[in-house]
Amino acid sequence: MESHQFTKNTIEATIRLSLVAVVIYFCAKILSPFVMPVLWGAIIAVAIYPMFTRFKKVLGGKAKLAASLYAIIAISALITPTAMISNSLIDTSVALNEQYQSGALKIPPPSKNVAEWPLIGEKAYAFWNGASKNLENTLNAHLPQMKSLAGGAFSAIAGVGGTVLQFVLSIIISAVFVASAESAYAVLIKVFSRLTDSKTGKEYTDLARDTIRSVAQGVLGVALIQATLAALGMYIMDVPAWGLWSLVILVMAIAQLPPILVLGFVISYVFSVADTTPAVIFMIYSLVVSASDGFLKPIFLGRGMETPMLVILLGAIGGMMMSGIIGLFVGAIILALGYELFMKWLNTSTEELVKNENSND
């Protein structure tokens, strides 16, 4: 009788677990296209919430109105520079094509310093020098590479367009989150309380919130500052396709690579076409921009947190290497939570050891 009851209970439990698994699978399948926009929406909402609360106070505490205006302003702030960069690329491409078709396109000869660049100096000098003497022959000699480069450029531009659309959706989702921030915060506390215990649920929720804001300010914020300053300098020096170079600098700065890797080539170009004095000023300006993360990161990264800045930075870099830009935040949060859990376990073990020693005495 007991064996029959056990078999019956096992079958019922298996059927219920299978049904739950099927429901979870289809829910995940249905929601999978929205995972990235929702994640980004949550990250953006957490990052901008302190500013949103002040904005809401100005509007008399009307959360829905504040959220709607925030979405309009944020989308405009995203689309406007994107349109400026796109116009810069289009104008440059059209001007170059017109000059090439008319035979008026002339490439200035490279400086002898180009040949001294590490790794690619000699090849870059040979290509640049050949293009300055006979552009058409140089392009024809490298036609397959030029087609491949053009195809990659068009694919990258199409990818940027898709990313912009995704961020527009994420901004709308973040507006929904900030409008109902208190209820979302309470839900997160319940989730962390279930995963850990009721005493530390709020502590880990606040840790995740502070980590997101720290990474947003210390990594993305600093990268945006560097890219903006670099774009300003290149715009003033009338560097061709300055918008594209600014975008590349932004991506490299997010990846924790120094902007001088791009600005170095731009400096060489400026020295080849501009007078010595403005070229030297631009070089010094570019070096300052590239090195600015050295004093900006300590100011913004890890501010107001007990978790060491190194833990946040390692989590952000490692997470980005694993899963792209979204990994900046996910990696930093996971490593910060892991660090705090480890330190809590370590401190608890030490306290118990001390108590045992005192009781033995």
C-alpha cells in the first residue's frame, strides 16, 4: 500500500514539475526578444533615478508626467547626436565621392614619422604615400580589401541603427520603471530576501542599485566624457568623419582601452595638414583627454560604496569581455555580490572562532 502511494505521489509530482517546466520554458521563449531592452531599461532607470526624483519634485510630485517628459528628453538626447554623427558621415562620404569623381580628391603626403609607427608603420606609410601620388591606382590595387572594408562599415552602421532603436525602447521601459520605482524596489527586496534571508534582502538590493550607478558613472560616464571631448577637438580641427572616430573612441573607452589608440592616428593626420602650432595644441589636448580617465574614475567609480573600486572595475571589465556592454553592469553586480557574500561568510566564521576561543578560556 505504501509503495503504491509513493508511486502515485512520484507520478503526480513529476507531472506537476513537467507542467511548471513547460510553462517556464514558453514564458522564457515569449519574453526572450524583450530581455535585453528590459535589462537596459532597468539599468537606465536605476542609474537616473536620483535625477528623476529631483525632476519629479520640480513638477509637483507628478510621477507619470515626469516619466513622460523624461522619456521625450532622453530619446531626443539620444537621437540628436546620432543624427549629427550620421550627417557627418554622409556629408564626408558625399564630398569624397564628388571629389573622387571629378579628380579633385588629393591625399596629402604622409609625414616620415608614420613609417616609425609600431607594427603597421611601414605598410601605412607605403599605402598613404601611394594614395597621395595616384589615388585611383592605389584603390584599384587594393580593391578586394576596400570592398571588404566598405561591407564591414555598412554592417556596422546598420548595427548602430538597430542599437539606437533598442535603446529607444529601453528608454521607454525605463520611464515605466521610474514611474513605479517604489513598487519595483519592494519587489526586488522580496526577491533578494527569498534568495538570501529577510535580514539581508534590503542590503543586497541596495548593493545592486549602488553598483549599477557606480558603473554608469565610472565607466559609461567617463567614456562619454572622453568621447565628447575628443569629438569637440576633432570638430574644431575639421577632421574628416569626426563623428565616426568619436563613436570608435566611445566604444574603446567603454572597453577600457585608451582613446590615444585612435587619437594617435588623428594627431598624425592633423600634423600632416595643419600648421605646427594648432597641431601641437591638438596633440596636447588629445593626450589630456586620453589620460583623463586616470583622475575621473576614482571620482565616480565606487563612490559611496563599501565594496572596493577594484572589485567593481574587475567585474565590469570581465563581464564586458563575456557578454558585451550589458556585461559591464551584470559582471560588476555579480562580482560585488560575490565579494560581499564572501566577506560576510569570512567575518561570521571569524566571529564564531573568537567566541569558541573565549568560551574555552
